[in-house]
Amino acid sequence: MAALVPVEPFDLAIFGATGDLALGKLLPSLFHRWCDGQIPANSRIIAVARDELDDAAFRQLVRKRYLEGYERDLDEDSTWHAFAERLVYVPLNATDRDSDWSLLKAAFGDSSRLRLFYLALPPSLYAPASENLAHHGLNSPGSRIVLEKPIGSNFHTAREINQRVGEVFGEDSIFRIDHYLGKESVQNLLILRFGNWLFEPIWNATGIDHVQITVAESVGAGKRAAYYDTAGALRDMVQNHLLQLMCLVAMEPPSDLEADTVRTEKLKVLQALRPIRADDISGKAVRARYASGAIKGEAVPGYEAELGQSSDTETFVAIKAEIDNWRWAGVPFYLRTGKRMSHRYSEIVIQFKPVPHDVVKADSGKIRPNRLIIRLQPDEAVRLMLMTKDPGPGGVRVRYVPLNLSYAETFEKNYPDAYERLLMAVIRGNLGLFMRRDEVEAAWRWTDQILQSWTDSQSPVLTYPAGTDGPAESALLLAKDNREWFDESRT
Ligand code: BG6
């Protein structure tokens, strides 16, 4: 692995520091970067939340949560103790202008130091918290703010948040997180497409039959059920992660990899998405919720039982998306995501067109179209399915086999995870891994239309047993087009 280059010293205030995101992801990520020597020792991490804690109690909390997720002996670990020393806790209600903001002011170093605010808060608090930062003069020149997805819950709330936060921080100081953009295998999409000549000439409606993007999870809504029930799979996953993946597959070649060059190309894809209206939603989008079932032999309750009440929220979505431009005319992008599916995996499948003429005899076997499978997680890999001759005597027999680039076998395994990379990218000011305001709003416009069409057409929320790949209607969505979801066990 390339050497890790330390970032400049910084002061980072994490709002919502006692919440799940901060304790489960952000603080462990910072600790890991600290262990690798990427964080200068004089940096400050200021934890902000409403709970009345002191530094010692907060450090204990961080330690406890870390040990729930990672095996490591922290007591004997001097690196941990040095890291914990850098954590200070400030009790503060970020939405209350009259709270004691002087404590936060005092916790920061001088204002010339790179200053970062990470709002690990519900999106409805982004605007008031930013305004309060400005009111108390904390948004010193050059300071940056990090907002977690989802930005709002629809186009209007997203626009309002963007507008109000934008009055305090310039667009180049706003880092909107979609953690999928921080994944190693997602970043590789750009290099796979634009670092190889091989694919680009046929990366269009002439060469590609269709694209499938699946983000399947085996976990349920779990502890996040209260939030999740207000969101559902479309808002929680499609509006951001799946659309971002689709953009990286579908965008035009950028002239360079500068943040705005890439973001402008992604935006064009979002703007070209064909709206799904109420009169054709039944043929283009399926929503469903998991009922009880079993995952890897273990019985699991249904979503409503987990939530403790009945619900209309979908935990599974499958959509046939169409991009109205020259490159993609007539090439569907099938998007699918769900919780409590049979297993956890994220994958992009590019299905190429069949060869124009079959040269082998029927008894030699079937020539099948090439397929590029980009496995994002787990076991990251890029597999190109090719036709080959089965070696040996006795005439021509053909076989469909993978050219297999497995990350685990090819590269050193130990690279930073998405949040580690994103946190370092914020400090470096690398906006390319974050969503621009117009991208977020364009994505909401398209998903809002789907939600509206479901409401207008009174489409039911179907059910699927936990541990399956969604309802039968999801398979029908492709079957109508004489296609099927890719299933590795069938290749
Ligand atoms: C989050 C969603 O953004 O992504 C979660 O809010 C989901 O519901 C998670 O579980 C999936 O991320 P990953 O990295 O585990 O695929």
C-alpha cells in the first residue's frame, strides 16, 4: 500500500457526538487514522452533545463502543491513551442559541487553524446548527462543515437546508457525505472506466444491453427503526447510494478528475433520468417490506414486529430507471436494494449485447453475452465473463468463464474504510468524494416523483419473507423485458 501522508493539524467538532454515527463510525475511524500516524498529535477532536458529560465520561463511552465493534486491548495500548487525550467534551444544545457556546469557543485553538464541524445530527437540525455557529462567530474563514446524508427528506426540505447552510458556509466548504463514494471499490469505477481503453468504445447503447445495480443487506432496520420508518429504502438508499453508483457508471468521460468536473458529469445523468409517473409506476417500480423469515437458518421477525407497530414504510425497492440521452437510449438500469435479504452484497452488473452472429454449432454449447461484474462489497472483485473454448480434444465446446480480479488476492487488504477516507478527504479539502448541492437536489426531484406516483396510484407496499431476494414482483420487473436478476449461482 502507498505510504499514508499525514494531514495538516485540525480542530474537529463533532455534533451529535454521543449518537450512533459518531460513536460507531466517526470516532473509530479517527482512531484508526491516528494509529496509522495520519493525524498530527496536536489536532483536537471536540465532542459536542446535549448530555451532561465530562471528558473522562465521554472517553469511557468511546472506549466502550469501540470495544463492541473491534477486538483490541485498549488498556495496554499507549496509542489509544494518546488518542483519548485529544478528545474533549462540550455539553451544548446546537439548536439553542442561548446554550453556553463559550465552552465550544474555548475548546477551539486559534482561528487560523483548520476548523471543521461535523453535524452527525438529524437533517432537520443542519440549518439551525449552522446558523448558531455563525451567530456565535465560530465559522472562521476557511472553516468547513460536513453534512451526513440524507440531506432533507425530499426536494423542498433539501433545498431549504442547502439554502440556509449555504448562507453560512460557501459551497466549497460544504462536504455532503454519501459514504459509498468513500469506498475503495466505488472509487475504482472511475479508473476502471476511464483508465482502460477497452470498455469505453462499447460503453453505450450499442454495446450494452442493460445494467443492474444491487445493494442487498441482511440486517434489518434494527436500532435505527425509528429513523428508518420515516425514510424507507427509496429515501435511505436509492436517493443517494444507488443513484451515485448509477452516475459513476453512466456519466460521460470527464476531462479530468477534479471535483467539479466529475460532479458536473454526474449531475447531467441525474437530470436526464426519465421521471416515473403514476400511470407507468406499476411496470417500473416495486416496493415491499420484509415479513418474518429466516436468514442463514436463523428465524428473524418481520419489520412491523421489530418496529412494534404497523407501518407503510418500504424496506425493499426495485426500479427500472431510464436515462434519456444518446448514450443510454433504450438501456435500462435496474436498481435494487433491500434489508433482510438473503445475504449482504453490493454489485454492479454490466450486461453486454449478444454477438451479432453465432459462429458455433448448436451442439457446441451456447454463446452468451459478455458480462462485467463489479463486486463492491464484500470480497471486492471485478469479473469479466468471457466465452472460451473448453480445452481438450473432441471438437468445439464453449464455456462461459470469468476473468477474475479479486482485490484480496491482488492487493494488500488493509486499506482505510469509507469513513476513514472521507474524514481525511474533508481535512484535505477534496470535494470530489462529496455530493454537490445540485446533485442532491436533482436526485430528490427524481425520487420525489416516484413517491408521489406510488401515492397517486395507490400502489401497495408488498411483502417478502426475510432472507429472500425480495417479492416475486421484483423478478417480474425484469421478466417483462425478457431479463432476469443476475444470480452468481446460475452462471
Ligand atoms: C446507510 C443507510 O447510508 O447505508 C443504512 O442509512 C444502510 O440503512 C447503510 O444500512 C449501508 O451501508 P454499507 O456501507 O454497510 O453498505
